[in-house]
Amino acid sequence: MNKLTHFDASGQAHMVNVGDKPNTHRVAVATGTISMLPETFKMVEAGTHKKGDVLGIARIAGIQASKKTSDLIPLCHPLALTHVGLEFNLNPKDSSVTCQVKAETTGPTGVEMEALTAVQVALLTIYDMCKAVDRGMVMGDVKLLEKSGGKSGEWKAGK
């Protein structure tokens, strides 16, 4: 990958033509973390937040966001997602929640943006549901962990 694909020869932004690319099984895994006060973390962990099941709502929000990625990111192609799964890891030592998303499709373009969008919106949903008790929450370390499928094949972070 030695050039930016969303620019044409004259430097104008454009949507990449994927019409001639073969349909392949494509997978992307992304992650991110939200840190909060210990009291806030305990509410999320115990499921006692007055707004309800914070992680359950965040899971649905992430899945919904993955399906809307092309509406949010101007040059993304609309995709027929075949699977989106979100997992939350509770980290009591640092009062944080890590979200990991695995997105899949069979098609001519990858699902990295869908996985990353799902992570961001899931974390934003946790923030939204808990902001009344903790406005100082910090979201970060959002990144792609791995992707597979297509011409570029497999990629893993750090390798």
C-alpha cells in the first residue's frame, strides 16, 4: 500500500471503484477503552445504573452503528454485514471497560471502518449513559487489531 486510494490522479477525493474486485470473506477486529471513576465502574459492573443495562445498550448501539458506517464516513461503501459481535471486558484494577468488535462480510471491500465505528459508538453510548455521574470519563486506544480477506490478505497489529 503505497498510495492513498480515495484520491484520483488529479488529487480529487472519490469513492474507490470496487466493482471489479472479487467477493471474499472479510473480517476486521477493532478495540477501544473507556476509563471512569471507580464508583461509576461499580454501577456498570453491577448493572445498577438507573438508566438500565449500560453494556447491553452499548452493544446494540455498536451493532447499529456498524450498519450505518457508510452514512457517517463519506467515502465508505454500504456493506451487507454478515456478522457483528461486541464483547466487553471489565477491568476493575483501572476502572475501565474495553470493547472489542468483530465485523464480517462477504464482498469486494473490507469491514475495518464498520468495526472501528462500532467500537467508537459503543464507547460513546457508555459515556452517554453514565455522564450524569461521571463527566470525566476518557475514551481512547481505539485501533484496528486485525483484518483478513481481499487482495491485501491478513494483517495483524504489531506484526
